[in-house]
Amino acid sequence: MTPKWHRGGFLKLVVLLVALFAMIIISFIGSEVGSGILGFEPLSFLKVEAPKYQVVPERPFSNLPMTNTMITSWISILVLFGLFFIGTRNMKLVPTGLQNVLELIVEAAADFIEDPAGEKHGRWFFPVCTTIFLFVVTNAWVSLMPGFETLSINGEPLLRNANTDLNVPAALAVVSFCFIEYWGFKARGASYLKTFFHFGPLGQALKQVLSGKFKDGAGGLLNGVVALFAGLLEILSHLIRMMSFTFRLFGNMTAGMILVMIMLFIIPWVLPTIFYGLEAFFGLVQAMIFGGLTLGFACAAVMEEE
Amino acid sequence: MEGFLGLTLPSFIGQLINFLILLGLLTFFGYKPIRRMLDERSNRIRQSMEQAEATKQEYEQARVEVGEQISKARDEGQAIIGQAAQGGERIKEEARKEARKEAQAIVDRARAELERERERLVDELRKEFVDTAILAAEKVISETLDRERHRRIIEKTLEETGAFRRKVS
């Protein structure tokens, strides 16, 4: 309000920025890179271990086959189930607290899905698309919890972002693929197969050729072959989708995890916070992309073709 | 043991089952009750809005009806007042007529009374005059005549002269 106050606020900001900058410098000096540059270790207690990354998820319990990503996905499932179970225990017509939040999520997802898909198909797609979204985003966010990365057993990290295990995106991609094909058949019946095996034009052309109309038939034959080839491409694209689904999520999440690890290694303080924020955002974006693309492909599958 | 980039069948199947379990759990414990609640709420809201609309319409109708009734009542009241005024006028007129009639009757009675009184006075006067005349005549002619005869003579004379006629116009 007054200039004096304003100056005070500005001063606070400057002090804060200087402090943050000092923390960055101190932590950089303490880190392995800074120590290496200086040639000695003035702040050795600040040193963060060099990141060890392996693409294969670790197995913290030597006598049990489960991986740390499996544990994380169970945690995500428990978190989601717990939220929804508690939030829907005493449903009230006038919502409060958790029920309100859950209703907000469900309603937003329902609107998002039913907008392109329509009421009827939207009701089919809703559970799968929403669950994919929630699972991916919960996996991503759970692994940003403080202490998540530091827990370890037998020298192996106990927990690891489930999205960085190729099995998780692959399982989601397969689920997405299967449901899309199922909805395609459910909506269009056997005619859905025509998307992949389009013999109609070729058959007609052959009929024309056999009945002696060579001139019309020749063009028709070409069209028929093209339609057949387009169907084959469609099969291929449906299969490749699974791959792209899998590696998009896996790649983004793994890159994010490695980025945060490297930032923690180089400058342990302050700066990684920014990357944590970015990772939280990317987790949400990847979840929306996975759910949204499933929705888009599902809409394309149920749409009648002319 | 480990496949391409850590892709292994047991892990893959495990994660697949994880996801399907989550899908089932969320569908039955999350989406279904919440969507049911949302539908119920939107139904409730639609119902109450329809109800509000109906109430509004009813109110509007009632208002119109009441207005009509009020205006009808006002007309009726106006008519009654008119009738009453008319009745009052008539009563006043009747009263006036009655009063006039009565006054006329009083005047008539008074006139008749007067007439009678005058006749009586005239009779009286005549009697007196006759007696006086007789007395005078007696004195004048100093002769006592048969009183009755005199009377008759005088009466006759009076008739003839027309004086003190019985009927005075």
C-alpha cells in the first residue's frame, strides 16, 4: 500500500533470492562435480551419491520375485482405492470434503470423455480411460513424495516410479488396445472387420472383369487392391499404437526420473525442486495423453465408416 | 531372465492384473456410486426446477384469478352501491310524495274545519241577527207578534234578499 511497505517487500525478495542462490552455490561446491572442480572436498557431507540407473526394475527382496515398481503400483492402487472407498462411503446429496473432490474428478473426466464420444459410447469408455489416467498420474505423483527414492532395502531402492518399468506402460497399452478393438466390435459388429479386411471393392471389380467389362474393371481392381492394402496398414497402425503408447510413457517417465537424479547429483539443493514441479506436470500430461489417446482411438473405432 | 528393456512376462502379467483389479475396484467403489449420485443430483435439481416452475405458474394463475375475483367483487360492489343509491333515491322520492300527500291532507282537513267553523259562525250570526231584528221590530211596532210568525217572515225576507245566504262563495 505505502512505498515503505513496498520497499520492505522488495528487500525480502532480494534476501530470499540471495539465500536461494547461496544454497545453490553451497550445494554445488559440496557435490561431486563441484569438489572435482575445486580439487578438494570442503563440504563432503553434502555429497550425493552418483546416480545408478538401470532400465530393469530392481528387486529389493532377494527371496521374492517382485520388483520395486510392482510395490509402487500396489501403493498407487491402494491410494486410489482408499480415496474412492472412503470418499464414497457416506455419499450425501450435498457433497462435502473428499466426496466433493472425487465428484469433481469424475465429472470432469465424464465431460471430457462424453464430449467427443457422446453419451452412449462415453459411458463405455469412461471407466477404462479414467482409470488409465488416474493410475498413470498416481504412479507419477506418488514417486514425487519426499523420501520415495531414498528408501532402500538390501542396497536396492524399495520403491521406483511404476511408469518407468516397461511392463506397466506395456500392460496399459495392451489393455487400451484390447478395449478399443472390443468397443469397435461392440459398436459395429462384424462390419468392424471391414476396417482391416476390405475385400468389397476388389470383389466388385473382379465381378465386373469376369462379366466382360474390362474397362471399368481395371480401375476397380486397382482401387480394390489399394483398399486391401489400406486395411493392412490399419492393422499395422493398431499394433504400432501399442508400441507408441508404451514407449511414450516409459520414455517420458524414465527421462524425468533420470533428469531429477542427475540434478540431485550436480546441484542437490533448490534447483531439483523446479524439476520436481516439472515432473509433477509431466506426469499429469502423460496421464492425460494416455487416457486421451485411448479415448480418441476408441472414438475412431466405434465411428461408422461410409 | 530379464527380457528386452526389462520386459518380462511375469511382470507384465502382474501389472496387467494390477490394472484390471484397479479398474474393477474403481468402477464398483468409485465411478458407479459417484455417477449414480451425480445423476440423482441432476435429477433432483431438474425436479426441483420443474417444481419451482410449476409453483411459479400456479402462483401466476392464482394471482390472475385473485385479480379477476377482486375486479369482479369491485364491479359487484359498484353495482350494489348503485342499486342502493337508486333505492335511496326511490325511498326519498316516496317519502317526499308521502309528505306532500300528508301535507295536502292536513291542509284539506284544515280547510274543511275552517269551512265548518264559518258555517257555524254564519248560522250563529243569522240567529242572533234574527233575534235582534225581532227584538227591534217588537220595539218598533210595539206589538207583540207571534214570535214564530215573525221569524218565518224574516227568514223569508232574508231568503228573498239573498242576504246571509247559507252558502258563501
